[in-house]
Amino acid sequence: MTAVTERPVETRRLSATRAARTGARMAPLFGLPAAGVVALLLYLPFLWTTYVSFTDYDGLASPVWSGLANYKTMFSDPDLIGALVNTLLWVAGMITLPVVLGLLVAVLTYGHKWGTWLRLPFLLPYAISGVAVGVIWGFVLQPDGALGQALGFFGLPGAHTGWLQSGPGNTLMMIVATTWQAAGVNALLFVVGLQSIPTEPLEAARLDGADGFKLFRYHLWPQLRAITTVVIGLSIVGSLKTFDVVWVMTQGGPGTSSETLALSMYKETFVLNDYGQGAAIALFLSLVTFAASVLYLRYQLGDAREQA
């Protein structure tokens, strides 16, 4: 009787083992459709763009191999060098103004009875698109716009200033416009970070006399390291590919004084029909974005390990 009972159990075990092995062999097949979509929409276009960046190609005739000619042009053309400088200004501006303002809003409103409502005016601009931000701030900053009329009404200087008429001032004003949109989501992320901090150490710090800036500097700020890494990382990536606000407000002008690399890539490709030059800028921008993200994350993770 015992032998008869053990056989079905052993049979079931063997069946389960075979089924597990079959499932392990079949599992990669279920990932093939997703892998095919990724390859079709991401890897193949990237490889094609890389190839085109080494050619002279107008989008109609066959690409003609030109080697490093597009890259030499990119690093010798004053307009493209100016676009690189403007892009770096965007990076510096977006990892300072929106991050600092978002942190300030989060800290000042956290724990407040009306904190949610106080943060709402900063969150609402994030719900609109970059194009809408460009339209609104273009109206505000044009020579006879809302800002100039308000300054003139109160008799303040700058009423007739062309805020977008020369660089790098126009780039700085567009960074301010984007800060208006981006500060809210940064504040929301910092609030999430604040909510994850245990209350007991903070209460103990308050009992020891820590308050105000001292409480923030030595107890809140170190606990916000992880979320700060996320916020700054997103700001770096977003600033490197800035396009929509600049295109709506100035289209890179006057001349090329406010162009960014993303805008130069668009103009070279779709306005001047120089697909090779546009692809070179696109590849360079992609590599810069990837390198900046990796270096920043490695730096942050390295500091975290040292502190641990």
C-alpha cells in the first residue's frame, strides 16, 4: 500500500519538474515581442542615426560617407558652439533655481495646516505643456508685454526692456519661465522625501534645541539625499534636451543667440535639410546626456557608500 501511494507522489513531482523546465525554456519566447518592439523603435533608429552622422545626407539622395566632417563642423561652427554654451546655461540654471525653489516651498509648507493649498499654486503650472509656458511667458516678456506694462505703471525701471532680444539674457529669462513650471513638481518630490523621514529623531532634535535652519541643516537635509539625487538627475536630463519653450518664445533668436543643442539639431535636420549634421548633434547630445547621468549617479552613490 505504501509503494502504491508513493508512486503517484513521485509522478507528480516529476511532472512539476518537467513543467518548470519547460516554462524556463519558454519564458524567453514571451519576451521576444517586447524585445522586437524596443529594437524597432529604439535600437535600430539609434544605429541609423549613428551611421547618418558620418555622412552627407539631405534626406532624399543616398547618404555619402563623409567621416568626421559633421563633427568637425559642430566643434568649429560659432553658432553650434553658442548652442552648446546655452545648453550648459540651461543645465546650471535648472539644477539651481527650480531645485532650490522647490525645496524651499516643500520645507516651508510641510507640516503646515494649509500646506497642500499653499503648494497648489506652484503645482498648477506643471499641468500645462511647455508650449503653453512659452506662449504665456512670451506674452509677459515681450517689449510691450505684461511685465513691461506693470513696471511702467509703477514707474519702475525696465519698462521698455527687450527681455528676449539679446543673449544670454534671453536664455536666463527662459530659464526663469521654466522654473515657474518645474518648481512645483520638485516641491512635490521633496514633500514625499520629507514624509519618509521618521518623526522620532526630529522630535528628539527639537527637544535638544534644534530649530529653524539648524534643524534643516543637520537633520532634514541629510535625510533628503536620496530624493535630491532623483530631482537633480531629472533636472539635468530635462535641461539637456530643452526645446519646446525656446522654440515658442524665441525660435533660437535673435539670430542664434538663444539656440540650444536640441534646437540646433531640429533646425539642421528639418529646416536646412542637413540630416548628417543634425544626426551628429543628436548623437553628441545623447552621449552627453548619458555620460552626465552616469557620472552624477556614480558620484552620488559613491558619496553614499562613504557616508555609510
